[in-house]
Amino acid sequence: MADPIFDFQQINLVPKLCVVDSRSECDTSVHLGKYMFKLPVVPANMESVINEELCIKLAHAGYFYIHHRFQVDTVDFVRKMHNLDLPVSISIGVNEDAYDVLRELISQSMYPDYITIDIAHGHSIKMKRMLEYIRAKMPSSIYVIAGNVSTPEGVREVENWGANAIKIGIGPGSACTTYHTTGFGSRGMQAWTVQDCARARQKIDTDIIADGGIKDPGDIVKAIAFGAKMVMVGGLFSAHKDSPGATIVGEDDVLYKEFWGSASAHQSSKENRIEGIKKLLPMVDKTVLEECEYLTECFQSAISYAGGTTLDALKGAEYYVRLL
């Protein structure tokens, strides 16, 4: 019988013998590219989730970040992060303006450490062309993340085109409407998709970044258990005091934060390409860095339940699927 298809909320991980005296002994750090980061979690590279100020704060604190690509001077950002002696992580698309950015960086011999090629349907000819361009024109030391894809075939092709990491997930995000507008995607089966795509890798050093469908910290842990090296989170990072979205005072005097998808009408100038929504979320009374500290504690507890001392203990953890 075929394995059941499932999502994060249907999964219960099975605990093992705890081998630590305190969860604080558990190490949540992860190696990605040439840097080690404190946590296998990255805020989504969306305008309502990340901005330059947060990029700098996260980098200073030892967390991974990916700056978004919307209405930003990417070349100036790369220069600024180099001057601050911090990891440089940018996003680009696949259209001509993205090539203009890369040509300018090449002309100045000023290279980022991480480039995320960020498009809705990453298993595409345009992605292939962009990966081939970066690999031909820029240093091989640049860690390239490509996405998004949701099939084993997509994983195998994108890794062969030159990606170091592949973002997994089409349409599972809370601000994404791709599934509802097109019928395609991994909504409702994101956990299974992450596992399926992780198993499809042909190169042992190709990393998987799960993107979307996360409702709570336990879902992030499950994504790591199913083969992700890093987990991208949007909604959980979008409503903090220092999140970039505008703060709105509701009729009930409750504070809200604006949150929108990268392909929403708010973001897009082309109404016929809308695959996202804009909404208000109740503001969380803490900062993004405080959320990262909380997630660190969650991961330390998870590692202790998994019977280990590092994130490796989560990989391949036994689990039950609750069929709904």
C-alpha cells in the first residue's frame, strides 16, 4: 500500500530516551554554506517579513536571513553588509532586472555569500538560465538557493543546474493563493512534499529548505525531521513589534500588523498575476530576535525528546500519521 499523504498537523513524532540533564545542553546550530548559524530557521524573504534593519540585526545575532528583492537597492545592500563584515544574503528574480543587478556586482567584484533565486515556479527554463549564468560568471563559493519546487523531478533538475539548496513548497503559505487560483501546489501536503523531495536528491550535499505551511514551532521541528536543513517561515515572523508591515489600530483598539504574500495585489503591479493576499494579524508583543530565542528553546526541547544533543537527532525521527 502506498504511503499516506500528510501535512504537519497530522504528524506526531515519537520520543526516545533523553540523554541530557538539561535542554540547554542541546545544540541548535546549523552549517549552511560557509557560515554556522544559531538556528535552522529563516524569516521568509517577503517585504512584510524582512527588511534591511532586521537583516542586520539577525546577522549580528548569528541567525540566517535572506533579504527580499522588492524595491530595494541590492547592490547598495551588498556593499553595506560587506562594510559591516556580516554575511551577505540577497534575493533576485529571473528577469532582465535581476541580470542587471548581477552584472553590476560582477563589474565591482563585489559578491554576496548567498543568492536566493526566488520565483513562484522554480522548476522552469528561466531558473535554468539564471543558475547557468551565476555558475558561469560568478565565484563558485557563492551558495545558491533556488526555488520554489514541489516535485522530485524538480529537485533533481534544479540541483543539476547548479543549486546548492532548493526551496520546497508551492502554495502552502498562509498568504499564498496559488492552490486556490490554479489548482497546483503542495497545500495540505507540505510535510509529505518536503520528505518526498528530500529523498529525491541525487547529491548528498544538496540542502533542502522547507518553505510554507508552518503553523507553530512543532511544525518547524517536523520539517527538519523530514529532511529539511533549514525552514523558511513567513506568518510566524510577520506580526512582531519590529516586523516591517504597517501597524494598524483596530476598532477594538487591538494592534495589528499588515502581512501580504509576494504575489499579492499589494505587492504586484500586474493584477492578472495575483497569487497572494493581504491580511491583518494581531501584533505579537515581542521582537523578531526574541522570537528566535523562543524558537531556540523549542528546538532544544525537541532535540531532548529525540534522544540526542544536536539537530541530527531529529533527522529520520519515527512518527505516526493521524489520518483525518
